[in-house]
Amino acid sequence: GKQPVRIAVTGASGQIGYQLLFRIASGSMLGPDQPVILQCLELPQAMNALKGVSMELDDCAFPLLKGIVQTDDPNRAFAGADYALLVGARPRSKGMERGDLLKANAEIFSVQGKALDKNANKDTLRVLVVGNPANTNALIAARNAPSIDPKRFSAMTRLDHNRGLAQLAEKTGSSVTDIEKFCIWGNHSATQYPDINFGSINGKSLTSIINDDEWVKKNFIPTVQQRGAAIIAARGLSSAASAASAAIDHMRDWTYGTNGQWTSMAIYSEGEYGADKGLYFSYPVIVSPNGKYEIVKGLQLDQFSKERFEKTRAELVEEMTAIKELLP
Ligand code: NDP
């Protein structure tokens, strides 16, 4: 059989971590023939909770789970890591300014970037940042890991992508798998731009099937952008199972490919479509079966799309500027 791969998960005993670890260990992420070793990082005060999660993982008797590391030391968590899912982040506390939040997280992700640089398996590593502000946290981690290809870092917009697919499937009375060429541009935040202009179902354009520009602009886009807040309002807690599920989708597709289909990933920008080089920006991507992603090229954005793109681009530049002096 295959050798086990090492999967580091930070914030492992948090809400998302609690959903994520079990899905990884069951084989949902890397398939039913890929053994895994979970390397869990938590804060010292959460180590006891992590022990409980680890006991539950044992009790599932997952055939693929070959080991669990429980640690508060990033060097240990990232030792030989083939995958790193960076979920733990400093939440916004009452009265905290956006800039303070960015800086608090900049410190966490600087430490983790350095630890990845020193310890991870650089030839195989795939990093997914889930902890918010995810795009900028990815940038900070990557910049602190100079010996790792920045293309090995990414931030998650797959949940936004999946939320969009679900809304579109409902609106058109189709299945999520029927919808092609939908994507999220930009930041994982309320400025993200869910774009249906290239979308199609069975070769017919989504805009013509929906034929309701008002719905797209006043209903669809805001629903996707504000879905997180709607879930908090309904559940009294932020989305966790769906976020974990999107992280599983992101890593699986990044490893095994997307069958020629589009998905959305926030990845290192070389300046494609006018985003600033060096930002982690969500693009439509296609992943080949060997696990290499390519940004979909040659798309023509209309005036409305350009305005939305510009808004989310400007926000990412602003975030980067707020933490610039903390970058190496
Ligand atoms: P969650 O597991 O609910 O969320 C973790 C992070 O994911 C947050 O930054 C959250 O952002 C983000 N996130 C991204 N997308 C989504 C989404 N769609 N829905 C919800 N969240 C999303 O947080 P918990 O507080 O339950 O757990 C965090 C854990 O991380 C704790 O156990 C804590 O001890 C640990 N931690 C570890 C650190 C470390 O290892 N150095 C540092 C800080 C914390 P948002 O805040 O915007 O909801």
C-alpha cells in the first residue's frame, strides 16, 4: 500500500478542526487508499481539548489513521508535513479594530511560515489557510517561508464557491455538478466577487438560463457574500462543518485534479487579470490530474465585473499595507 502522508492541522480542537480531522482520517480528503498521520497544533490552553479530540479519533478506529501528533510546538506539528491546513487564527474580539486583528494574525502566521520553512516536506507541501483574514495570512506565511515555492501556499475560497453553486443549483432547478465555469474572484471576505458570467449548464449560458440580472446583483451576489453572517444568525455559531467540507474539497482537488472543471482557489498572483503580483487572490483554476493548478486564461471581464474585481483587489492591497512592516 501507499506510505502515509503527514497532514498538519492548526487550531485542531476548534470548531472547524473538530469537523475536519474526522473527515481527513476517514479518507474523504485523499481517498480510501491513502494512509494519513495527523499532526495537530493547538495553543497550550487548548491542549486538553485536543487530547479529547484525539481520544475520539482513536475511538473511530479509522483504518487509514496511522498516527496522531498532539503538540503546541509548530516545529513538531510541521515536521515532514506534506499538507498543512492552517485553521487556527485569532478571532475578532469585541472592540478590536480590523488593523489589530490583522496584526495579531500576522504574528501567528509569521511564526508558522518560519516553522514550515524549517520543517515541512518542501517537495510535496500544500498549504491551505482557512483562518481569517485568510488571503493575507497566506501571504504572511509564504513570505516567512522563503525556501518554499509561494505557489505551494493557498487560501480558501472554496466555501464561497460551493455556496455559489448551491444557490445557482436551487435557482435553476439543476444539480450542483451540472454547473460549469462559475468562480470567485479576490478576497475571502464580503468584497469577494462571485462571477456567473462565464457559467453554463449543458453548454447553455447561466446568464441566459437565469435571465434575471436583478436577481444576480441584488440577491445572488449578496447572499454568497454574506452567507457566513446568515449562518451565525441562524445557528448562533459560525459555519464549521461546511468550512471543513470545503477545505477537504480544496485539498482533494489540488491533489487529484478537477477533471477539467473550474474551481476557485486563492493563490499566489503573478499579476493575472491585473491583481497585484504577490497577493493571494482567488481565481478560477483548473487542476490537472498530477496536482498542478492553472489559472483560467483569456477571460473578458465586463464593466460590472471589473468594478467588483477592483473593489476586492483594493481591499487586499489595503490588508497587505496594514501589515507591511511586519513582513520580512
Ligand atoms: P473556528 O474553528 O470556528 O474557525 C477557525 C478560523 O477559520 C477562524 O479564523 C475563522 O474565521 C476561519 N474561517 C474561515 N472561513 C470560515 C467560515 N466559512 N466559517 C467559519 N470560520 C471560517 O474557530 P475556533 O475558535 O472554534 O477554533 C480556533 C482554534 O484555533 C482554537 O482551538 C484555538 O485554540 C486555536 N488557535 C490556534 C492558534 C495557533 O495554533 N497558533 C492561534 C489561534 C487560535 P472568523 O474568525 O472570521 O470566523
